[in-house]
Amino acid sequence: MAVAFQVAFDCADPAALARFWAEALHYEVPAPPGDFATWQEFLAANGVPEDQMDSASAVEDPDGAGPRVFFQRVPEPKVAKNRVHLDLRVAGDAEGDEGMAILEAEAQRLVELGARRLERFDPDRMESGWIVMADPEGNEFCVS
């Protein structure tokens, strides 16, 4: 049986990064537990100090198929290239010019959400193309 997992991001602003990735992945920020209207109400009721209430956030696949993505505030900034990154597989079976047109449209949507475009790799005989992007905090990811 496979092990369930979540992907965790160290970051400066968990709520903002969660909003970006929720839109990028078509995920949702989960609702607070029980009868709480907001996460702040839930955290306050559980004694979390106000200065720690924005220290974490998460997004989840509304269909329950994809992994949960967790964002945790850390004091240090990002200093190097990611060793692990997400690949957003949006082109499906489309190849060549058609596939790249799909990637370009998705890259533009992500730029409008706050991502930066870093580099485009056109398809060749061995591989489909992809576009390297960075999220609002500089974490690299690919659109393929």
C-alpha cells in the first residue's frame, strides 16, 4: 500500500503562497474544523498566540486525488535552486506546437497570478517541451 504524503514548502508568507498555489493547482484552502467560521477563530480558541496565527497554511485537491500542499513560515530566505520541484502537467497528450501553445497559455495564467517565467525549453525528438517558472517567493516549478 502506498504511503500518503504532503508536499511542504518553507516560505515567508504561508497564506499568500497558499493562495497562489490554490489557484495554480485548482486546489482549495481547506475550511476550518468544526463550527469555526475562520481559521483565526479556530486558532484563537486553541490558544495559538496572535503572532503565530499566520505561520502555516495548506491547500488540498477538492477531488481528494492529489497530495496536500503545506506552507510553513521560516525565518531564512530561499538561497539556492530547489532540489525538488513540482511539474504542472497541463499539456496532456498534446505535442509540438499544439502542446507548447497550451504551455504558453498556462504560463501566462500563472504570471497573472504572481509567478515569474524563467526559461522555455522547446520540444525535441526525445522530450516534450516545458517552461520553467518561479512562484511568488522564487520556488522553481515547471509547466509541461
